[in-house]
Amino acid sequence: MKIKEWIDRYRVKLRKMMMKCFYSGEQLERKEMNASSESLATRDFSASGYSSRPGEADPKVDNSNIEEAESSLRESGFLNYEEARALLGRLEYQKGNIEAALHVFEGIDIPAIIPKIKNSLSRRSEPPRRHSQSDTSPQMSVHAISLLFEAIFLKSKSLQALGRFKEAAESCRIILETIESALPDGFLDFSSYFKLQEIVNKSVELLPELWKLASDPQASILSYRRALLYHWNLDHNTRMNIEKEFAIFLLYSGCDASPPNLKSQMESSYAPKNNLEEAILLLLILLRKTVLGIIEWDPSIYYHLSFALSFSCDLTSLAHQIEEFPPAILERKERYNTLALCYYGEGEEIVSLNLLRSLFNNNKEKENHHSYAFEILLASKICGARSDLIEEGITYLRKLLTTFEGNCDEMISDAKFLLGVSLSAKSRTSSLDSERISTQMEALTALESAHKTMKHEDANVLYNLSLEYAENRKLDIALYHAKQLVKIEAGASVKGWILLARILSAQKQYSDAENIIDAALDETGKWDHGELLRTKAKLQIAQGDLKSAIETYTRLLAVLQVQNKSFGLHKKLSKKASDKERGLEMETWHDLANVYTSLSQWRDAEVCLLKSKAIDPHSASRWHATGLLHQAKGQREEALTLFEKALDVDPNHVPSLISTAIVLRELNDRSLPVAKSFITDALRLDRTNPRAWFNLGLVHKAGHGSSALEAAECFEAAIMLEESEPVEPFR
């Protein structure tokens, strides 16, 4: 065979020429090489097993080394000192003698050869031209450049293996800086030289990893950007690996990357402002390449992008990317599942539910509920939040519980928990007292069962269990569960503190409830103080301390103002969170207006209502607060008109229904039937409202066809409910 003949022919010749290059005075002008017969070259050769002592068998020589030597010999007629060391170092590295290989590589005078490599690369990239007589410096062959670059690369790998990461990175950087300096327009002209391109690819990929090992994240980020911005002519897989690893580093490293400084950036081009934006951009580029078929599908890219877009509150973008996927990339279940979660996270519950319904309508899915348990739970949760879909959600959960009977306690607990929440929501919409009471008991049973079957205490189960008992006015057991909730959450959840304070206020322990709120203010972050401060103000009003309540409301408004400015500059809030903050600010102005109204400070109340008008001029609660102001002034007709406007905005606004009934009753006796209908509607929506029961009793008392017994029953219900009424509704 021709290759075998070459190997046999050059095996001996390569050894002789390598030995000759070490001892040649013409090739070596180093003082240390003339010191003694026990020279560095002799020691290196002996260490690597190439001793010329008689009786020793020739070691196995890597065929690639012989081919490299052959190429260099063909082009230049000899191997110089650096090339010989490069070949010898490679042999040692391939044999696993890392320290010996590094010892050989360190004998290469890299600062001396780099200018020659730069000159040769730049001249090879130039178009053909007539060289002047002064241009007599010899040009290095591509094989020689590849050999020397490989030596520098393997030196980096050797240093890495020995744990000298910073030195390894500095060595690897030499290759890239040399190429960038010699070829400022890119490495494209050398794509046909496979060996050289392979070394460049490996060096570009290795350098950022070395800087990460050296604990220099900023240098690693710069290396990643250099790898992606310079034209290295990388193959698709290498570039994909670099983009993916860079995105992962940006997402999870914990260091802040400064925005890229693109000198050639056009005015209209996009530059990411932080780690998250840059990571998302890289992952979207990779995903686009997958869709176009440029690279193979890598599920991890999709998972990292899902995390990044979820963290940036931009689930709509993720949904759009998934919708563009070819059908073969994601199986149908995972596709619909993820899309449903995306739209649910963005507040598009009906879109999410329709996707899940499409999933359930498939024949295979009807036969196997075990495989679609999560999707069924999500669908039931969406249905449970809408009064017109509660029955559908309950149906899903009952089927799931039947399927999982005797299996998977955790799944059963989750299903029973959601069933309890759904039944509780259904009970609040029941028109018949008997149906409402039986559904409430069923809800409590489901929640208790979920609590008992949970392996560990679950905050959501405890919260809803405490809430359900509180609404049923079983305050002692509700208080017990609320305390357990605060304990397992270690005071981290605002809603647990607030529920505990509301239950204490229902027991008329206002001072203890205020202490609980003060403790919560100390335990939670300042951005979570809004609801806590509002509850504290309500507790102060209940104790008759209106001056302190006004001060607390003022403090709350200051917190909201600072919070809005800070979020506007530094944080992108989801629409849901933003609406919640605006709603809290508006209701705070209304509460403050009501306090001033009770103090007959009309001007201050009007200022508060003007402030809330700037937030939402058509809010039902604003019309109601304005109506209360006119009612306090004795302007009943104007107040009635304003209450009617509130009901036009929200027909189910309970305070406006009750206030309308009060004004109608006060105006004339002929309006009593209408007033009764308004109060009846209010009680249908809120059966535990003592104010509604009291005014219904007044209507019965003033009515000509009503009995004193009916009025007495209403007054009795009002007294009983008032004794256990919290300063704010439990829910």
C-alpha cells in the first residue's frame, strides 16, 4: 500500500531529521543547546522513548506525525527546531505524558515565531501581485503554521490538565489574537485547509471555557463575544455549541455582563441591555436555525429559552416560537401543554383552556387519564376561577380522582385540593341556602382530605382551609390553620400574615391583629408592604384611631409612589401585577376619602377622589365613594345617581347595592320593594354581610306587608355576623 510504504520510508528519515534539527547549529542559535552532550533535546528525546541506545525496539509513531513531517519536508525540505518540538510534544501528549509534553512545548520560542506566522497568513490572504526584491522573507507553509498552532493549542490543553487555567487561557488566546491581527477581515480564505481550520475551531471553543475555569467571568464573556463576532468560518455545530454555552453562562453564572460594544453597530440594530436579553437573543437565533433546518433539534435550547422568557415575563414570545415549530420537533402533548401554560401565564385563560380541551378531545387521550393528569389539573384550575365554568372543572377532577383511586397519593392530594377550591367557589354562587351549605361542607371535606394525604404541610392547602373555616365563622380552627401557615412559610408570605390578622380582627382582637401586621412589616420586603399597611389602617379605624389611620394611609401612598418609579426604571412588571398595584393605589385613595368623609372634611375627601379619578375615572368603587360623600352632605338625590353609576359599571358591586337600598328607603316608602330587591341581590352575592342583613330588617320593619318576625330574624343575623366580622373581607 502507498500509505504503508510512506510510513516505513519516513519512519527512519523522520527520526534522523528530528535529531538533526535538535543538534544543527544552523537551525539552533540557542546557548543552552551548546552547553553539554546532555542537552535539552537529548533529554526530551530520552524522556519520550526515542533513545538511540542499541537493543531497544522502535516505539510506535503516530501516522499523523509522519504525514505532517512529510508535508513539511515536501514544502521546505527540512524540519526546523520549533516544528520538531511541535511533533515531539504532540507524541507525548497523545501518549498521555502531559508534563513531558508541556516540557517540550515550553521549549518553543512562541514570541519569535508569531511574527513569522502573522506575516505568512497576511501574505497568503493578499491577492496575487508582483513581489519586490526587498520582499525576501521566507513564507511559512500552511502545514507549518498548522503544526505550530497545534503545539500552542496542546500546550493550553496540557496546562488545563495540570490545573493552570489562567496560563492555559493566555496560551490559547495567542492563536486567536495572531489570526485576528493577520486577517482583520476574517478567516474565510483558509477554509480549504482542514487541519488549520480544525485547530482554530477548537481554540475558539476552548478559550471561554478556560477563562471560566480561571474564575474570570468577564474575560470569558469577552471570549464568547469574540468567538461570535469575528469571522472564524466555524462550522454550524461548533458555532451552535458556543452560542448555547454562552447563553447558559449568561443565564446561570450570576455575574453581570456589560452590554456589548459593537463598533460597527448600525443605528437601527438591536443591542441587548443585560444578561437576560443577550441570552434570549442567542437562544432565539439557535431556535430559528433549528426551524430552518440549519442545525439539529436540541431540546435543551428550548428548555433554557422557556426559563429565560418566563423569567422576563414574556411568555407570549415563547408561545409564538413554539407555534412556529415544525410538527416533528415536539410531540402533540408537550406542544399543547407548553402553549397552554404560556397563555395561562399571560392571563389568556380561555385560550389556554381551549388548547387543553383540544388535547382531551383526542381519542387516545380519553383512554388514558394517567398520562394527562397535569393537564386535567390545569384545566380544572382555570375552570374553578370562572363561575360559568366551575361545573366543567369539577367534572374533570371527579374523573381524575376516580382514575387515580388507590394510586399516587400526591396526585390525589392535588386533585382533592383543587376540588375543594372549586366547590367553595360553586357554593358562593348557589341561590339556594340548602345547596350552598351542602356544597360548603363538601368543599371543607375535600380540603381536609387533601391536607391529611399531603406528605408535607402545603401552604396553599393550609391557606384555603383556614379561609374556608373563617368564612364559615369557625374562627378558632381557622386561626389554628392560619398560624400553621405563617409558621411553615417562615413569615415570607404576605397573604398568610393578612389572613391571620383578619381572623384576629373577626374575634375583635384588634390590638393583637395590629401587632401581627407590625411583625409582618418587619419580616417582609418594603415592596410587599402595600396590603399590610392597608390592613393596619383598617384595624386603626376599627379601634377609632382615625388620625393614626390617616398617617398609615399616607405612608402607604408614599410606598406605592416610590415603588412605581422604581419599577418603571428597572423592572418590567407583568400586566397582572401592574393592574394590582394601580388597584391598590386607587382603593387607598377611596379609603382615605371615606375617612375624611366620616370626619366631615369635605375638601380633603374631594382631593382624594380627584386623585383616584386620575387612575380610573370609571371605577365602581370611586362612584360609590363619591356617592357616600354626597350622602354625608345630605344630598340624597345626587348620591343615588352616583350609586346607580357605580352599578352601571359593576352590577355586582355589593356596597353600591346596599347604599342604593338605604337611600331609596330614606327617600319614600313607595321605594321599599325596590330597595328590598337591591338588598336581596347584595345578600345573594355576600350572605355574611351584616350591613345588608341590618338594612333588610329595616325594610321589613317599615314595610306594610312584612312581619315583625322577619325583621327580628334579619336583625338577629346582622348582630351575629357583626360579632365575627373582620375589618376586611376574608377573601
